[in-house]
Amino acid sequence: MRELVRGTLIDLGFYSESALKLVLGTIAQESAGGYYIEQIKGPARGICQMEPATFNWLVDGYLTKHKDVMQRIMKICNIEDLNAQTLRYNLKLSICMCRVRYLVDPQPLPEPGNLEAIAGTWKRVYNTYKGAGTEKQFLKNYKKYVS
């Protein structure tokens, strides 16, 4: 998974060690390291468990304004259009859209050595204050599935 995420982020043009840890941690937390591809009682899809509403918001609000990024995603993921249902089976699309979710946040990514701050970024940006996940769970799952 690490090499798939690393390669996808490099191809996308938004690789950093912090981004790698953040996306790997998101996968660890959201889908037990890629075990779940569809939320049991909800709309989230893919290894990053992104909801269609979030996916569509990113497409409409960010990618339509950044056509170069949209074209790179479509090429990397070997798709002709962006459809949230594709998240379920297209690992690279899940990775790309997860990274885009963090791209729209105006705050810079934390330093790669500060895993607590990476967990905080996940909670603030990806899970949000409304989500049931905690930074403690993120750190536990990061250690279980990534470290």
C-alpha cells in the first residue's frame, strides 16, 4: 500500500513525506488499512471512505478550477469521468481524491515526524468535528496498519 500511495502521489504531483503519512494514516483509520471498500451503514466508498457528497464538492469546487489536476487524476486512474461510485474499486482514485481533500485546506501539512499533528490534521480536515473518529484511534490504527 505504501508504494501504491507513494507512486500515486508522485504521479499526481503532490507528494511529500507528510502527504504520504497523512494518506496512509487516512487509509489505516478509515478502512482498516484497505479492508473496507464500502461503508456498512453509510455512503462512504473506497479505501479512504470518502462520501459522494465530499467527492462531488471537491470535483465542483476544486477540480473544475484546476483542470490540470483533474486531467492528471483521470490519466493516473485510467478513467474518462469523475464519478464517486468509482471510488469503491479504483484505489488510485481514492488516493488522489484523499490528497485533494487535504489540498483544499489552507493550512500547511504538519512536519512528517509529528504523527500527533498528522492525526490532528486528519481529524480537523477529513473526519471533522462532526465525525466519530478520534486522533487517538488514528494513531492506534496508523501503528497497526502502517508502522
